[in-house]
Amino acid sequence: MSTKQPDENEQALRRQLIDVRRNLHREPELSYEEFKTTEKLRKWLTDANIQLLDLPLKTGLIAEIGRKEGPIVAIRCDIDALPIEEQTGLPFASEISGKMHACGHDFHTATILGAAYLLKAREEELQGRVRVLFQPAEETGHGAESVIASGGLDEVAAIFGLHNSPDLPVGTFGTRTGALTAGVDRFEITVKGVGAHAAYPENGVDAIVTAAQIITSLQTIVSRQSGAREPVVLSVTRINGGFTWNVLPEIVELEGTVRTYNEELRRMIPDQMTRIIEGIAAAAGAEARLHWFPGPPATINDGYWADFTKEIANQVGYEVFDIAPQMGGEDFSLYLQNIPGAFVNIGAGPAYALHHPRFDVDEAAILPAAKYFALLADQALVRLKGKCGPKSETK
Ligand SMILES: [Zn+2]
Ligand SMILES: [Zn+2]
């Protein structure tokens, strides 16, 4: 245990960050509607004398801490909530019907705000600048695009982000080199047959039987067209067609998602799907079309920086795990396409799964995570300065 004075400061910060988390938890806002959240953050940051960048962002914001010379690193959290009716019964549960911080982005925001406060307290000693990014609309998979377009990450040499993990207990930390989360794509398929009386299918073209064959055959992409060493998940999640029991409908709609880690494989899948869909439809005398909606790519952690995040986690006393890649998505991946860095999981469980109406985080994880991210950014600047200091001055 440390001396009394810092302990008291630490307790005050712990309390303050828990209050921030609960405040955000009470008033969840959906993707690109985080206006109040953004205003709160603006106030909390400016009250702490932290500089905000003037950027064309509708919601979300970026602060900057440090000295003008030297490299720039970024730490990122996401701030949006989900359209879920909360069932936790917590005293600070959502006050907005049908909306909930069910992915713990309130936890992430409190953590990164805490890191900003800690970095501000030692701003003069920093070996460069830290961009502190409060990103909107992660749940849509497109929030990172607006941040990149705003120019808020220009010149950033390394970037780090976090997600809470309900599977890891407080005090534990997980990440890995390479793919951590999957590429997330959505598709819709329209199958158009010819409607008929259910008693006389020969007078029409059965869109339902055609759709059923398409659904079954699509799984051969996973089992027959992709190597066993490259994971692919293809899930059809919605089928719409028909109105009653004695009429064959003209149209059936399907919807679903494809998850991959390998970018080359990911790019081949729409063509493979199209061949199956159009081939089966043609055989039945129907028409079918694939509509493809690309989402964020796989999150690929840089080996050097992933090891670095583990090294700092060990230093501050986390129990560090190499975790398995996940088939879920995370739009932090878009930053990593252009900036080296790493995404990490912070244990805040055990809890219900992410996006569950009873999901909660253990608030004991907030202050240690804030301290961790402050140290991570601080030490990343030291590393960068040591690695390419003189070069970065001339560039
Ligand atoms: Zn989520
Ligand atoms: Zn999330």
C-alpha cells in the first residue's frame, strides 16, 4: 500500500470515474445520437483544462494532451449504447426506455477519461502528445470511418483501444498478436419466383423451396470452399416470405452475416455466394440476387505493440492472457489498417454476455484500467521517441 496522500487522491479518482460511468449508464444514447454524451465529455475535459481538437465530428470528440514536439499516440474508447431494454435492476439503470449501455461502452468512456486526467497531471513529462479519442457509433461498425475522415488521427504513430470482457475476471488482461476480432459483413438475398396456388405448384416457380436450397448450399462455402485452417462463419439470420398457408409467394428475402479473419478469403466470398445463389435460382427457373454490405475488417493487432501492451499490463500487476480470436466484430480494425497498434480486453466480469439485457461490468476494474492506459500511452511515447525520434523530427 502506498502513502496516505496519493491513496486519498486515488480513492477520489476511483469514486469520480464510477460516478462518470453511472451518469453515462443512466442516459444511454444510440450510435450517432451521442449528443448529450459528447456535451458531458466536453465539460468534463474542459473542466480539467484538457485541450479539445476542433474537428468536423457530429458526435464524439478528440482531446490532446502533451507537448508539441515528439511523436503522437492515440488511446480510443467508444461511447454509444444499444437499442435494448435494460433488465439489471441496478439503482443507476438506464432511464431511457429501450436503450442501454449493454456493451460496456460507459465503462470504456470512464476508463479513457480517467487516463486523460492522469496524463494531464503529468503533461510536462510526456515525451510527445496523446490523442484521446471518444469515438461515436461503434455498434454500427461505421463510427471509425467518421473519425478517420475528420483528420483527428493524422500523424498518429501508434493507437490502442480496449473492450471490457465479461469472461475475464477483474485484474486480468487479454490480447494477442494477429487477428483478435473478425471481419463483419452483412448480406441480403432476394429470391423471386412465380406465385401460385399451393395445390398447383407446377403453375408457378416456388421461391420458398429455392430459398431453402440456397440456405443449405451456402454452408458449402464454409465446409467445401474455404480451407479448414481459415475460419469462416456464414449465418442466415432472417427468412421472410409468404402470407398464408395455401399460397406460394412470389418473393422470399433472406438476410445474414459472414465472419472471417483472412482479408483475401473475405473478398472471395461474395463471388462464391453469387455463384451458388444464381446457379440454384437458374436451375429452379427463379431469379435471385445477392446484396452485399461490407462492415469493418478483422482487427489485426501488430505484433510489436501487442507484446508492448502485455509488457505494461504485467508491470501494473494484471494477470495477462493470450486470448483466442473472436468471431465478433470491432471497428477499431479500421484504425489498425493504417496505424500500427493493438486492441486489448480488460477483465470486468464475470457477467452476462455483451448485449444481454442483464449485462453489467464490475466497477472495480475502472480505475486500474484508467491507470493502465495512462501508463501505456506515456510509455509508448518513450518507445517511439527511442525508436525513431530523430527521424520523426525531420518527417
Ligand atoms: Zn457491442
Ligand atoms: Zn462494444
